[in-house]
Amino acid sequence: MTLEAPPIPARALPVSARSPGKCIVFGEHAVVHGAPELVFAIDLHTQVFARSSDTTRLNSDPNAVRRNPYLRTALERAWAGGPPLDLRAVSRIPRAAGLGSSAAFAAALAAAFGSARGGVDRAELAQRAFDIERDAQGVGSPGDTSTVVAGGYVAINGGAEVPLWTVRSADRVWEVRRVSDPGWVWVVAHSGIPRSTGDAVRAVGRRLEAADGAELLAEFAKVAREGIRAVAHGDRAGVAELLRRNQELLREVGVSHPRLEALLDAAAPAAEAAKLTGAGAGGSIVALPVPGQETELVRRLARAGGLPFVVRPSAGVELV
């Protein structure tokens, strides 16, 4: 995997772009409030194919622009004034699972549109993908979209190694940096319980307004900063302890779920540690397997009713 990905080149229509999903290791929710976050791009992908047409539609649905806020926002922000498009999208990323399906779709659309309009560099693409996702959801941070654009391990607002770019919203600035890949395999498992990122983010925001909210946010930030350092140094024992602490904090802010807890219990004998990943209140967990126990971990999660995937870091969004 090449970490220093090149710009998205110019291509005439038709054009096809493929984006990975993502997995948050540390810092979900707290990153929205300026705390650090560690995310990596996973080798489950969404691919978007765009060609000229007489009317804009997605997967043969002429009403998709009205029904799909991500598509509608992408067209408004990245294809304004452009001709109608016939769009096809296929994905291996479960929807509403906390694994970046919306970020991957937004980034693939932005990359395809950017290519058809003369090419786009990664920093600008990361900003566009974030704007699309945030406008569609109403809330959020650029961790997901920057990670699927960059590929590999990425830190948001964390003291990591190589600066990549800065992403801005009306009220906040996020610094995006590269983190070294320790070469680990992870396992993610979808609970089957769909969740709404926007609803979960707003609920956590209200929880952090409580009297102990500042203390909780500071602890989230501490765990994420230490987690970024531990991953960069390949410290599995340190990462495992911090994953457990991060899950305790996520329970404290109310975004765990009985199905997630059941998966965490099922994973325990074959995992060094595990936690929910993403917005929570459903969605997925991520587990760091005991070396050599990856297959057993997958079996345990499947028997517990999860949809497991063995995942590795992926390259960022690209034309295919």
C-alpha cells in the first residue's frame, strides 16, 4: 500500500472511483468536540461509476437525488452546472454499521466528479468529501472522510508523524496526520442493529454538556493520544488496555447497546481487546485478535449473531 497517494487525475466521462471504508480505533464522538481520533481505512470498498445521461439517476432510480441526501449534496457541491449523470454504486461495506459507508460513498462521488472536472488533489478532495457528509448528516467530523481519502492509519488532532492536510468547518479546524502502520490484522463485526450517526452524535453532545462532561472529554482525549502513540510504536499490550478503557468511556456516554455488549463478550476469549467502533447505539465492534486466533474470533462472532470481517489497512480512494 502506497501511503503518499497521488492526486486524482483528470479523466473524461465515463469515470469510476473506488473508496475504502474505515474503522475508528480511538476517539469517536470526542473528535467532534476537538479531541484526537485514530482511524484506519479498511479493505471493504464502495465503487461509483459515472457516465453521461439524459437524466440523473443512481442505480436506475430517477428519484435518488431527492431520496439520497449524500448524492444530492455531492451534486450541489461538486457537480453544480454539470450535465446529467447515470450513476451506479456497489458496496461491500454494510450500511449504518459504523464502518464508513457514507464516507466512502461521499469520497467516491467527490473523486469521480473531481476527475471529470480536471482532477483534484487529496487535500481538496478530503475537504469536499467532508463537506458532503457533514451537510447530509448535519453533524460530524472529518475523521472518516479524511481517512478514506488518505488510506492507511490517520490521526485527527493528534500529535502524529507526517502532516497531511487541514480540514475546516464554519466553527472548527482539524489537523490530519499520518500514523505508522504496525502491520496488524483486525476483525470487525456488524451487530445487525442499524444506527444513525447524526442522532448518536447529538445525544453524546448533550451528555457532554453535563457537569462531568469536561472531565469525560479530557479522558477521551487522553486515551486517544496514548492510543495513537501505542499504535505507532506497535505496542499491542498498550493498545489493548486503551481499547478497554475507551469502551468504558463509550458506555459512560450512553452509546453502547446490548447487541454490541454480546459481541464484545463473544470476542473476549480470542481477542486481546475489543470495543464498539463508530457512532455506536448499534453498528459494529472492532477487535484486536490474539495472534493466531483470527479464525476462532471470526467463528465466535458469527455464532453470536454478528457479521464479521477480517480487515487490513487499505489504500485511499482511487480511480479504477
